[in-house]
Amino acid sequence: MRQRALVAIAAAIVLVLAVAASLAIGARAIDLGTVWQALTDLDPADPEQLIVSTSRVSRTVIGALAGAALGVAGALMQSLTRNPFADPGLLGVNAGASLAVVIALSTGIATGFAAQVPLAFVGAGLAAVLVYAIGARGAAAGTPVRLALAGVALTALISSVTYAILLVNDSTLDQYRQWVAGSLTGRRLEDVTALVPLVLVAIAAALVSSRQLEAVALGEDAARALGVRIGTVRVLVIVLVTLLAAAATAAAGPIVFVGLAVPHLARALVGASLPWLLAVSALGGAALVLACDVLGRVIAPPGEVGVGITTAFLGGIVFALMARRMKVVEL
């Protein structure tokens, strides 16, 4: 218990440092004193304070929100499937959101970020519903393996439709490239205000139901012996993962590997206790996205590298290390 508490405290400290760096570091470095003044006693005549209040606060909050959502969604998905390589993207949320944005861009329904947010959220949600509808039929209905297979198949189908639209519409491709890279640039907090309480409620619900999910992770027989309704728990987890991943994707675009790498690292530090795993994954996911966003601002001046690109690069390294350490059992 003490070691887990220390890990959680350390993760919270890292998140605070990441928030400070996100507010202070960028194309124009701003000292922490000015940042603090901008947050507590804004002077509209100071251009540096305006940068903090009008731009960096929004991208910091959105980045932390998306990171926490992906971290918790990944932890839930890995616990449900008992697979350390499971990712929220298995439910097709990224593919569904991408298709919704492409359709909106190609038809002119939504060209701005504010209009794309609800469409991306709806697209991600519909994709997850379809995955569950497919996975809930036939033999082994509703099992994690069947849901994963349904997710892979539907993601391939949706992605093919998305690419077909992009191939015949060059202007849509230009706009889509900015969104699909995953970026916090130009994000406004007021555009995603509705997603904030949704993510917080979903994380709280995940923590409340974590004990039941732990019982399911022990195996179906053990869970039934403890009086847990396995089907209900699975549906709840899928709903929570969908809400969290869809909100993160709608707010910041498809950010990959956060939901895979962060829970895996958290599990190595706090063990399989789900309440601690969820808490550390939320803190670690938020810190990782903000750190990657800061890294993207400074590695290619005067431009920026999208946070989705930097997380993919770092996540690829973690994934390779995970695969290298994974033991293969020959049957």
C-alpha cells in the first residue's frame, strides 16, 4: 500500500511538472512568474500573459484530459481482455472518428474544429457499438477475444472507406492530415467543454466499478462465485472505454500508444490492483501527453510536431521493449 501511494504521489508530481512545462515552454519561452500572474491576475496588456491565457491553458487542459482518458481506457481494456497489448483502438473508436471527420470535411458539413468535435465523438461511439453488436453474436458471444476480432475487422473496413474518400478528394486529404496526426495546436477549451464532465464521470465510474472488474479478471468461474454479473461488467467496461477513448479522440485527434504504454508501465509499478492502476494510469497518461506536446514544440522550430507523432514514436519504442520481454510459450 505504501509503495503504491508513493508511486501515485510521484505520478502526480510529474503531472504538475508537465503542466508547468506546457504553460511555460513553446515557440516563445515564458518564465513561471509570468505564467503564475497570468493565471491569478491577468494583465491584458502583457502579450506573454495573453499567450498563456488564450492558448496554452486550453491546450494544457485538453492534453491532460485526453491523456487521462486514454490512460484509464487502456487500463480498463487490458484488464478486461487480460492482454497487456490491448488498446482502446481495438473497439474501432479511432477509425470511426476518422471516418466521421472525413465525411464532414468532404461534404462541407464541418470544416472547423468546433464542429468536428461532436461528429468525431459520434463516429467513435457508433463504431464501438457496431463492434459490440458484431462481437455479441455467435459462438463465444461477448468474450474479449471475439470483441477484439470484431474490432480489428470493422477497423479495417472503416479505414478502407476512409481512404477511398480521401483518394478522390485532395482538399479533404489536406485538411484531414492535420487532424489525423493528433495535435493540440489551435484547440480551444470552449469547444470541448462538454467533454470535460463526461471524462471525469467516466473515470469516477471506472474507479467505483474496479473491484467487480478485478473479479472478472480472475476468471469467469471465480467471478460467478463472488456473485459478479459478468455480462453486465463487460458491457459497463466497454461503455466506459468507448466514452473515454471517443472523448480523447474528438478533443485531440487519434493519439496512439498512450492507452497501451501507460497502463503497462503503471502495472509494473503498482501491480494488478485495479483502483491503483486506474489512478496511476490517469496521472501518467495526462503527464505523457503533455510532455510529448512540449517535446513537439521544441524539436522542430519554428514549427511544431503533432503530439500524436511524438507519442507514436515513444510508444513504438515501448512496444518493442514489451515485445522483446514477452515470453512465448510453445504448445
